[in-house]
Amino acid sequence: MKKGESSQKVVLITGASSGIGKSVANFLSKKDFKVYGTSRKAANTSENFEFIQLDVTNEESIKHAVDHILKIEGKIDILINNAGVGITGPIEETPEIEIKKAFETNYFGPLNMIKHVVPSMREQKTGLIINITSIAGYMGLPYRGIYSATKGALEITAEAYRMELRQFGIKMTNVAPGDFATNIASGRYHAPVKKGSPYEVVYGNTLKLMDEHVDSGQDPELMAREIYKIINTAEPNVHYKVGERLQKFSVKLKNLLPDKLYEKMLMKHYKL
């Protein structure tokens, strides 16, 4: 251990002001990890972990936050890429600027976080990177196609990235949650339900259904417990899926069923 380096494992988790991120940060802080949680807004001092300002869409903000932690702790052992945004709407009617914003946060944000943390992990010859993706990233969901695309892109990129990092002793894994009881529905971008739009009725109904799924979702502490297990696993898997049994099984079904049959099942589920 270098002089001034923390004896605790140091965890950096983005998007820790609410939902899954907050739950994971609080859980790990009680397990004797030194946790730094981040948010785009001012620091929240009411939690059990250190809070710092970081905007994953701003590379200078990322560099400043990472350098700040390294200066204090001397290392970052674990990066948890959790910050993300939801986006819904008919793809035809979703503004391009909002599509780009979603990719900036959900895809380019994690990649830039990894880029700024990897040099110190490579020097340590050890490190763990956990990307919080989504079960939605395994399939194109109607009126959530852009969200599915951002998470699917991260899943695939990380498959390659973890092989590139293995030579340095750095491990990477993806954890895909299903529906959890968080505030993602209130914070996501909704393309407006346009009066007279050919999508008006169906999109409006699907939007209500999606919000109901989140409201009745599982406790985010389930994700925290799963991530704690992964941290204590010598060789993490490439992918993990966390959520209700049916949601996890839906990924297996996609691989087993003919495409058109699976599509029919999705359409029936979303009442299309």
C-alpha cells in the first residue's frame, strides 16, 4: 500500500442521489467500504457516504472528481457506472437532441468514467468496474427503443472492453436490473403524447403501463446485495440480471424463440 493510500476499498458510484445508486452507496458504506457517491447537483450531506459533484456528460467534471478522490485516497478500487436517464416515445416523434442526450448519459458517460479511472487501476494492477445496464438493453421495447439502444450498446461495448482490460488485472461486469421502485419514471424524458398523432392512443396507454411497472417494482436493496456479492466474487461473470423471475426469463426466451413469436409476446404484453 502506498503512503497516504486508504486501507479500505474505495468505491466511486455515479448517480447516487436516489434509487439504485443511493441504495448501493448506503449498503456498501455499511460494509466498511469508503464510498464516494456522485450527482450533477450540490453535495448531499445527509447520507452515510461522501458526496461529490460530477456530471458524467462533462469530461472536465469527471476528471476533477476522479483526481479529487485519488488525491485523498490514493486509489479507486471499484467504479460503479450507475448514472442514467430514461427516455420514452415513438422513435419517429422523439427529438434527435433528446436521443443524443440519452446516449451522452447512458453510453458515453460510462465510457468516459472508465477512461479516467483505468490509468490508476492499471498502475495498481487491480480494479473492478461494474456497469449498471438494463434488461431492456437485451431487446427492443416498443416506445422505449432509444433507452434499449443506449443500454444495449453499453452491454456490447463492455463485452469487448473487459477482454482488453484483463491483461492489466482490471475486471469488468454488467448488471442488468429489471423494474425497481425508483424515481426513474419521473425523471425520464417523455416524448409528448401529441393530440392527433397516429401514436396518440397506443403510446399514451403504453406510457401508463411502463410507469405502473416501475411503481410496483422491487426494492433497490436487492441490487445493492447483488452488487456486494459480485464485489466479493473472485472472477465476476460477463453479465448479471437482477429482478423478477419473468423479466430475467424474458432474456432467455428471446434467445430460444423465433423472432416473430417473441415479438408477438412483447406486443401482447404491452397491449399493442
